[in-house]
Amino acid sequence: MVRLGVNVDHVATLRQARGEHYPSVADAAKESLFAGADQITIHLREDRRHIQDYDVPAVKQVTKEHNKLFNLEIGLDKQIVDIAIDIKPDWVCIVPEKREEKTTEGGLDLKNADTLLRLQEAMELIKKNAPKTKISLFVEADEAVLNHCIELKVDAVEIHTGEYAKVYLEDGDISLFIEKFKKAKTQIESAAIGFHAGHGLTDESLKPLCENKLFAEYNIGHWIISDSIFCGINKSIEKLLRVMGRI
Ligand code: PXP
């Protein structure tokens, strides 16, 4: 069964825009799980531009009550890694993080020796202090990068689909992306590592990925929250579950 992770960061973006206590991130998580999501994803950024520290235990509690998964996205900042260790989510997804970016831009640069070293240190800390927490790395579908992921013995990779989704939206040729994802799937699944995807996906750009049975899990946020303005979060999630062949 293909899983859907709902990223509720943009509910926090709306809340932070006015500095109010609403809309509630925890309630958005609850609604998403009621609608059939398998997992809630949030990204605690160093600059705290959307998700705040208090959202992290609140979302964990909601996922626990619904017996669903909690995926915490983190950068390689020591303070954030410590928070993840303290919270012990079901999954941490380690992502690159730049202050000036609008959203995560591309996967971790594992070809960079410094990034690789910092990543190894963070992974060791998480494995030692939160051994039940699974680790995924947000990366590009690049053979050398994926070989690093295999050597690092990660539990899953989350492939960056941002460029693919952009080309899809602009009616471009997606065939090269599909071939690249197929190759990456073979490489990763032969090492018994989970093959996840996320970033920039919409109900439309999700279709070819599902038709080609590429990924075991999709983490989607911006499109869901945008579409839910017009029809509610339940209906937006329903649309994705339908594309995924779940309903
Ligand atoms: N996966 C990762 C690793 C991300 O950083 C994001 C964006 O926070 C998403 C998935 C969800 O992307 P989007 O909001 O574009 O659907």
C-alpha cells in the first residue's frame, strides 16, 4: 500500500503571518489523519518561520492517538538534532537548510565531504539516543548520492521531486525524470531501503509517479493546503488518495 504523508507546515505559515494561535497545526494534523493520511510531516526550521517548538510534541501526540506515523524534518543544526532526539518521532527526514530559501531547495549534497561528516555525526547521535527513530535522507535521484545513502545504512531515502513537479506544471517532458526515478528505485530497493518522494507535488503531477508504481510514500504539503482553501482538507486528501489508488 502506497502511503501518504501530509505536510502541515503551511497551516503554521498562515498562523505565523498574524501571530495568532489559529489555525491550529494539531487540528490540521487530526483532520488529515481522519481523512486517511498515514503520516504527518512537519519541518522544524532553524529560523522557526512556520512550525514552532510547541507544535512538535502537539503533532506527535495527535499521531500517537491515531496510531499513525510522525515524520519530523530537520536540518543538520545541533540544537534541532537535540530536539529530534528528545521527541523521538517515528521518522526523522534530514534535509539541507538555507536561511534565504523559500522552501527546501534540492537534496542533501552528500558529495560534499563536510556535509557528509556532519550528517554521519547527526545520524550517530540519533541512532544512539533515539534508536527506534528511523532515518530518511532527502536527496536527488543521483547514483553516487544514493550509493552514499546505502553506505550510511539509512532506513529510507526521500527523493526530491521539486524539479520534476515544476517541469510537469510547465507541460515539459517528464520522461527523463521517470527513467531517473526508475533507476534510483532499483538501486535503492535492492539494498532494502525505503523509497519515498516529496516536494512540489500536486494531484496532477502525482499521477505519472503512481502509474509507474515508483514510490512507497509521498510527502505532500503546499498543494494540499492550497487546494483545501477551496474544498477543505478532507476533500483535498481524498483527491490524492484516489490518485494513489487507495480509494
Ligand atoms: N518533503 C520534504 C523533504 C520537504 O522539505 C517538503 C517541503 O517542506 C515536502 C516534502 C513537502 O513539499 P510541498 O510542500 O512542496 O508539497
